[in-house]
Amino acid sequence: MIEVSGLTKHYRVHERAPGVLAAMRSVFRRSYRAVKAVDGISFSITEGERVGFLGPNGAGKTTTLKMLSGLLYPTSGSAKVAGFVPFERSAGFLRSIMLVAGQKQQLLWDLPPQDTFELNRAIYGVPRAQYDASRDELITLLRLEPLLGKPVRQLSLGERMKCELAAALLHRPRVLFLDEPTIGLDITMQVVVRDFIRRYNEQHGATVILTSHYMEDVAALCPRIIVIDHGHIVYDGSLSELVRTLRPEKRVRLSLGREVARADIEQEGARLVSLEGLEAQLAVGQRELSAVIGRLLAQLPVLDLTVEDPPLEEVLSELFARPTP
């Protein structure tokens, strides 16, 4: 569904020193710096995949999504999305994709969402019967009925985001680019949006590329991740495999019945990560896990014990700390 080969986007940025004299000199002689926002990336994504596209701020994530959605023309390289060249912006391509950005909106501020829905139907040329079926399905899934007649300016951020998703999906795009779709939402609304994206993907077989700084979004939606840093892809593969490779350990969380000394919690083959009141967390290697848990249960007043993978934030921070290509 998506094929990217050697895609680059370089910018020529004007730089000058502060001050009036420097400003006057820059009128006659300017100095420029080359910024490699995206520098020769290649990957492919099959139909129906949900892929997390991750990286630190300024890594090139949004620039890549803008090139794949046809908003930016690349410096070099090639890309195909749903069989189309994005930069040509053909009508068939525009009907096949949608870019949803959590920091942008397409809803008309002073009009109710249902008016934007009708406008999008006309823009994309969606037949009335198909539009009615899609609209009713989205209204049901996102519980939009009470919101349709309210002016957008009266809706909360979470309500607007739900209506944004509905407006974006009325023409049933085959490829969905999601750029921070849950930014600013509370925990409950994040769960609603994540569940909806998963259902849409499963029901319609849409390909989803997600960028997010909320690792809960990535862990819940994306079996595969592509990690970009300084314009280069530094990882492309299974999320679980990345965690196992960089942090081959488990986190053991304990809830204790009474306070215990730090020395009593520390075990051979385990590293105490934190101890706050009656809550403790240890990092334990895979091989030592069974033995450590057995000793903890035998020696400590354990009320509850959970075993989980290390936080994804820690794994990615370790990956970003490695030298870039």
C-alpha cells in the first residue's frame, strides 16, 4: 500500500547573527545552512497494517507524513501510496488518503459538525447512499448524536476530535495518516479514540500510520514501529522485538502490606528501580525472573505483584542515545 525509496527532504535555511548591523548585512549577503529534515529513508507498508512512526521532536516524522500525503514535494527519492504518486495529487489519490493532525482542524468553527460533514461529501463526491451509511456508522461508533447540531466552538477538545475523525473518514480512505491524534485529550477520551481507530482499521482494512508522543497509543495500536531520528530510520520492525532487544528484562511491581527496608527488597539477579512507601519496582532479567519472584513472595508481605515490560519511553530513549548512521 505504501512504498518509499530513498526519500529525502532538504531545506535551505537563512541564518544571521542578532543585531541591526547583521540584519543590514543580510540584505546584501546571506548565509544559508542545509537542514536535512528527511535524509534517504526507505520502507514499505502492506494493506491493513497499523504502523507507529516514532521519533524525537525534529526527527522528520511530520515532514515524512506531509510528503506521503502530497503536501510537500521531496528533494529526491520516490514514494507511492495506494498506487499513486503523492506529489501529483491526483483526484484518485486524494480520495484514497486522509491526514488527521491533532493540532489542526477542518471543522468550520461557527457551524455545527454536520455542516462540515455535508461539505466533505460534496468535496469528495461521495454518493448520497454511501455517505448516509458512512455517516450513520461513524455517529454510532463515536456517539456523536448529541454533538451534530452544536456550533464547533461550543464543543470540548475531546468532542471536536471525535468529530474531526468522523469528518476525515466519511469518504472511507484506504490510507490514514494520524499525526498526534490524541494530543491534549484526557485519558478517557484517548481510550475512546484508540478503540475507534482500531475498529475502523479492522472493519475496513485501512492502512494506518500513527505518530504520537503518547506511548500508550503506540502500544495499544501498533504491532510494528518505524523509528526515525535526525532524518534517518534507526529501527523498523516489531515493537515487542525492540523491547526484548534493548531491554531484555522485566519490571516487577510490588504492593506491600507494610513498610520494609530497602535491603530486604533487593534480590540477587534484580535491580531496585524505585521504592515509594508500600510500592516497589524491580528490574529483573528473564532467566532470574522465576527465582526472584519466588524469594520475594517467601520473604516479603506481598499483597499484589505484577510483571510487565519496561516502559516504552525508556526503550526509545536508549535507542535515540545510540549514534545515528
